[in-house]
Amino acid sequence: VMNGIETTRYIREEMGAPFNSIPIIALTAHRPELFFDDYSDAGFDQLITKPYSVTKIREMINSMVAGL
């Protein structure tokens, strides 16, 4: 069993293309200014903090897809 950081590192470091480059969004209750370096270093593309909304997630996904 892996947590989100371990899973993201595994995807980025162990999986082959195209899977290792899929966009990954972290969802956390932690304050981003305290933990974003850890998430960024693990390979997350974006970070959403709780409380979150479906609208916020949808907007982030749409902006990531538009940038591909």
C-alpha cells in the first residue's frame, strides 16, 4: 500500500511512457505553503487543498488539458 506521494513517485520514476507523464493533482488538507515542495518534488503537477469543490477540480483539469 502506497500513499499519494509514493504512488506519484512510482508513476514518474518506474512507469514507462506515456503513463509517466500523465497529469497528477494532489488533494490535501495540509497548508500548501508548508507542503508544496514535498508534493512538487514527488512529481505532482498541481495541488488542491480541502475544502474543495467539483467545480474547482473541473477547472483545474480543464486548464491542464488545455495546456497539453
